[in-house]
Amino acid sequence: MKLFPAAERGRGVVFYLIAIFLFALNDAMGKWLVASYTVGQLLALRSVGAAFLLGPMVMRWKVDLTDRRHLGLQVLRILLMAGDTYCFFYATRTMPLADVMTFYMAAPIIITALSALALGEDVEPIRWAAVGLGFVGVLVALRPSAEIFASSSPLALLGAVMYGLGQTITRALRGVHWLHLIVWQFGGAGLIGAATLPFAFVTPDVRDLALLFLLGVVAMVCFVFMTKALALTPASVLAPLQYTAILWASVLGWLIWRDTPTPPILIGNALIIASGLVVLRAERARLPAVRDAAT
């Protein structure tokens, strides 16, 4: 079994928590923009925005963008991550953001299962229990409405599955430089989005163009932290932390739209926090055994 030094695992958890916050910010911005622009246009222009940071980073670290190790998995990851983004934002056009997020909160279960079955990671029963507890908290907090059974629901569920598969493949590709993965992820999504522009294009004003570029910057930084986290820490450890997105969604909802948390939101968030504490407790109990095995 692959051993992960305690310091690296801790840094991976911190990186992942930062990534989840940026995900919540990215989702709120995307939901706002996709009401006026097509999803393909969003994918294309956010990739341009990401390039403003990715270009200098590639030149500074002199990353080999022609690395063909596990080429099949790399291509599959690009398609999955682009498909995940497309499904998510397209679903938010006809469904409430909270309902779409409900489907995506199934991703930790998918990641945990795949990390055990496909990556051979050791997933203890207590970690499975934490994932289940967190998912119950999500359902209590979001109280999915009748619209969850609308026609876009299967698309949202498909996006959640692709997200889980993409994160598992990212973990499997930890030997490939993280910047290489990020560049091709955004490049691939941008090309897919650009292919749709001849069929539907809305000219953005200066403000919206800046927001579309900023969306790319936020998403790029998010995936940098997430890719680094998955290279340092087992996916099954990180998966339950995905539920913290609900906490950030509540905070952003209050700050932007003055949404006041309801009792179900507070109860659900308490369950989500409890699931995270269960994971941290299990991790603390596991560290002495990991250190002993490494000596």
C-alpha cells in the first residue's frame, strides 16, 4: 500500500479546502454569467482568462507540455472535466443552483468507491460512514425541490459522475506534472467551447468580458490547488471534505443575495461538519500506524 508522509497529507487537506472554496466562488460566478451567455462561450472565454496565468507559469517552470505518459488517461480526463463543467453550468440554466449541487454532493461517494476499486487505496469503514453522514447532511440542508426531477436532473447527475471519475483519474496521474494536467484541461475545454461559437455567440460588454476572464483565473487557481492536493493525499481522505462547499454556498448566498440560513440549512451543515470531524479523527488515529509502518 502506498504510504503518504503526514506533512504531505496535511498540506493536501489544506489545498483541497482552498480549492473547494474557489469552486463555490466559481459556481456562483458561472451561474450568474450563464444566464446571458452560452455554456460553450463560457468555456472558451474562461480558458482565455486562465491562459493569462498559465502562460507565465509554464515559461517559469519550463514544464514539458508534450508529456505522453498515460496518454489515454490524460485525454479521458480532459473530456471528463470539460463534460463535467458543461453539464454543471447547463443544468444551472433551468435548475436552482442548490438542486444541481445536491447531485454533485454525490461525488465524494463516487470518488471514495473508485479510489478503493480502481486505485487500490485502503478505505476504512469509518471513512465510508463519514461520507454517508455528510451526504445525509447535504440532503437535509438543501431539501431538494420538485424541480430536482426536471429534465436537466439526469444531466446534473451525469456531470457529478464525470467529476468523480475525473478526480479519480487525476489521482492516478499524480506522476505527471500538475501544471501539465491543468494546461491541457483548460486547453481542451476551451477548444470544445470554441467549436460551439459559430452556432451561438453573444457579444459581451466590457464588464462581462472581464468577469468571464476572471472566471477562468478563479477556476485555474482552484484546479491548481485541487491537483496538488490529489498528488499529496489519498482521494478517499479528501472526498468527504467536498461537503464544505455547502458551507461556502451558504456564506456566499448571504453575502451576495442576503439569503438567510434556514433551520434545515443549519442542521445539515452541522452534520456536514460532523462528517469532516470524523475523517480528521480517523486520520489522527491512523498517523501513528503510518509512521510505524514507514520505519
